[in-house]
Amino acid sequence: MAQVCEMCGKKTQVGNQIERRGLAKWKGGVGRKITGKTKRKFKINLQRVRAKVAGTVKRIKVCTRCISANKVVKTQ
């Protein structure tokens, strides 16, 4: 199943994890050097919620940002 919010369409993003060595110039060193870059994923905080969708109660995957913004009508 896809890691996508069904309300806003937010999904996993891709970025880099950067490894550095050395001492910063303002601390008296010669500067920080990049020694490696590794791909990584930024995953969204998805929750499975019982919500009212088009008049019927369904289980949907929603990000926590949509839940806190009250874009989802939760049911019990």
C-alpha cells in the first residue's frame, strides 16, 4: 500500500544525508568538509483513521497535519 495521505496527497520525499569532518572556521579550524552523501527518505506521519467520507464511514490513511487541521471528520 502506498504511503500517501488521502486528504492532501502528501507522500514520501527524497533527500541526502551528508557526512562531514573537520572543525568549523569560527571554532579555529580550517572548515568542515563533506566526506559523503547518502540518499535517504523523509516519510510522512500517516495514521489509519475511521472518518466520514461522502456520507459513509471509511478507514482512510491521513497525515497528522490534516488531522490537527480538522480536515478529517473522525467517527467512533
